[in-house]
Amino acid sequence: MKIVLTTNNSLITLEYATGYVVDKWDDRMQILINVTSCGTLIGQALSKTAFAVTLLKLTKGWPRWILWFCIVTMNAYMIVKCVFQWAKITDKPSYDVWYRLPFYLDWTFRENFKEGGNGEQSYEPTNSIIADYYQYTTSSWTSSWPPSHGSSRGTSTCAK
């Protein structure tokens, strides 16, 4: 995970150092932006998955199924977001270039999908906000309290 994050941050630094702030981007910059967008998504997914796996070690019973649901759906969603990042966009000539994948998406659909239910007009029940809330708050307290393997380890996990 650290290698992915370090590589992605290095590429973002390269973007800024070589023309991210100019008015028009060339193909190299567009490719770098797409790569770092996907790298950021992968880094987020790896980080959340690592925390969920930690919770799996502390959890027994039905909450494990919820954690597995969060892990699988979040990672599948992030993979699809990475694929859609490289798609061509209907009626947008600047997206109809050689390095994009050979399928088209509607602009509004792509933007709404990238938001993942976090936009003000999207009310999807299974989105990243719910998964984050469950993983980072509810599950850490309910699945590891009371601690069965020593109070300091369970308390520190709940405090995260």
C-alpha cells in the first residue's frame, strides 16, 4: 500500500512540476492525470480494506458478513470507477482520443457515478459514506467491545 501511495504522490508532484497549471493539457498530462486519479482511488480502497481486515480479525458472527460486503462492494466500485475514468465521453471531442478505452459514457452518468452517491442530488443507499461510517465508527465499537483479548488492544482499536 505504501508503494502505491508513494508512487502516486510522486506522479502528482510530476504533474505539478511539468504543467498541471497551464490552460491546456497535452496528451502526456491527460494520461498522468488519469493515472493519478486511478492511483488515488486504489490507495483509498487499499487503506479502507486494510482497516476492514483489521476489524475482521476482531469480529465474530454476523458483523463479519457486513464487513465482507463493504470490502467487496467498495473494491468492485473502485475498479469500475478506474475503468470509467479511461472511457470516452459522448459529445465531448476532447475525450475522443487515442489513449481512452473504446467505449462511450454519457457525461452526466459518468460524473454521477464518480461521485458515488456523495453528490447533493444522489441518495443511493449503498454508497461510500455509509460504508465509511460503518467501517470507521459503528463496527469498531460494536465488533470489538467488550474486548476478549486484552482491554488495551480492544480499546485502542475502538479509539481509532
